[in-house]
Amino acid sequence: MAGKVCACQVRATGKMYACKKLEKKRIKRRKGEAMALNEKRILEKVHSRFVVSLCYTYQTKKSLCLVLTIMNGGDLKFHIYNLGDPGFEEQRAIFYAAELCCGLEDLQRERIVYRDLKPENILLDDHGHIRISDLGLALEVPEGEKINGRVGTLGYMAPEVINSESYTFSPDWWGLGCLIYEMIEGRSPFKKYKEKVKREEVERRVKREAEQYSEKFSEDARSICSMLLTKDPKQRLGCRGEGAAEVKGHPVFRDINFRRLEAHMLDPPFHPDPQEVYCKDILDIEQFSAVRGIHLDSTDSGFYSEFVTGCVSIPWQNEMIESECFKDINEMENEPVLEPDEKMDQQVPRPQKRGFFYRLFSRGGCFSVRSSEKKLVSSRR
């Protein structure tokens, strides 16, 4: 679901995140409560190196906030079309495709179909690795069942989605084919960049026409694109019973060690410059107009209470580990304390100075003050 995104920092740990703010009135006007809650629940469920992680949820007077993995490298659309000639070298495109395979595999392991794979939704982190973002259209597929839904982005929707047929994960493998094609060719397979064409014509091309390949494609790259862009989902690569393993086994990935890739041990082909801002213009960041005629009342509180659940356990635990928060606390806990039965004529030492995190958590009731410390304080009075 669309919303303003800004950088934010957790006070206790100094960790940086992206904060996605969903305006409450805008959600209510569009009747988007179910969609917003669905995105939050799916993000809460998925923990993958290749999908943005949800770390916290909270609310302000005007907004519902999702605190997510910060991605400073920009999106693939900007990199494809605004840094030199459109498209990437094939080696770079295949690296991103391999990471996307891992991300889709992690989603499908949780029975989630993404349904909106396109360059704008693929973000680069500081090191050049990619993550799938914006899971507003994602949906959980019940075991042994199929789902319906004519959703997605024009030019990237699979034929079975356009035809309103039932499906499981086939639209995502079609979307991967579209992305690989666009990364190499510098345009999407069924619609040229900024081409003015009616929706019906694009859908006709998707259902009837075969994509055209230039000399930019190697034999293996052309092979995987054509197999992923097969019109019949039953014959499509990734949909014939083996899922992601079948896609990973394609010869185009022969030089990719997926175990090392999944551990982020392979060096990305492109490293974002930390001094650069990877967007076309600062004015490209969408400005949201005020929502008028919508009033929030007590009937909305049930939805807000379901949405706002504080920190998400696994990302929060990772933050505590990475920031060494509890190392600071444990060191302070192990400091020697003056025993009350020591000689009365001994000079009373000043209380030990506690670390920042000890003071922070004790203020919130997370730690209790030891009796010996209370006596030291009272003796000074």
C-alpha cells in the first residue's frame, strides 16, 4: 500500500530503518484496512535476506507506521533507466535474478504469492544486494487450494491473471521472466519504456504475442526468459512441480553458488556509492495531498489495535544482538557491589555509574534496583 517513506533511528540502539507511514484518513477513504493489515501480517511472517523485514509497528495521531529494513541503493527501475544506457550487463542481471529466486522461494515456503514483481519494487541495500518490497498485493495461498484475483501492474501481469483464472505461484515466475528480460534489454517484454498504449493492447500482447530478443541476450539468458514467459502456466519454468529448485537449476545460473548467495557471501556486481542519492529528482518523491471529508472515530480503534503490535520478535532480537545492547547491560550487572556488613568506618563509595541501556531499561521497569544500592543511596542522604 502506498505511503510516505522516510529514514528513522531507534534511540536505544542507534539502528537506522525506513519508516513507511500510511495515512489513516487515506486508508479509510480507500477502504484499505484489509490491505494494510494483510501487508503487515505477511511482513511479520516472512524473515528473508531477500525480502524487506518488518521490525516495528506503531501509530501516531494521523498515521500507521511500518518500520522496515532501510534500503539506500535505490530501486531497479532507476538503475535500469537512469545510469547510462538502459539495461544491465547480463552478469549483473543474472545475479539479481538469482537473489530474486531466493526471495520468491522464501515467500513460497510460507505459501505466499507476491503478484507485483516489477523493477520499482526491487530495492538495493548499501552493499548492492536486492530485496523485494511493497507486499500490499501479496496473498497467502491455503494448502492444496488456488486463489483468484486480477491484480498487479500493467505489462507484468501473467496471462492467467489477466484471464481471471485460478493460480498459486505461477504469476511470480512470469514476473521474474519479465524482470530478467527488462534488466537485459532495457525495456519490458510487452511494452516499451514510456510507450503510450491502451491497456487492452498491452493485455493482447501478453496473451497472444511472443517477446522479441536482441543480440544482448546470450543463449542461456534467452532460454530462461522464454521458459519463464511461457503462456501456459502448467508448462512454465517453476510451475512443473519442483518450484524454485527447477529455476535455480537452469544453466544460466551455473556460476552461482546458491548456498553462498543465500548467506550474502557472494560479492554483488554493483556497490552503491554512499554519497549518492539514487532517485531521479527529489521532486519524484510523491507529495500526498490532504484527505478531506474523512473523519476518524472510535469504530476505527479495533483496526488500529490489530495493526499496532510494537516490535517484531526476530528482527528486534537481531537488532539487540547487532547493537550489543545486552552486552552493555550484562557488564553493568556483573560489577561488584558494596556489601552492607562491611566496616562502618570505611568510606562509603559512590554508587557505580550505570550504562545508558541499564538506565533506559530500568526506567521502564525492565530491571529492579538491588537492595544494597538502595542502602547506598539512603546513606548518602
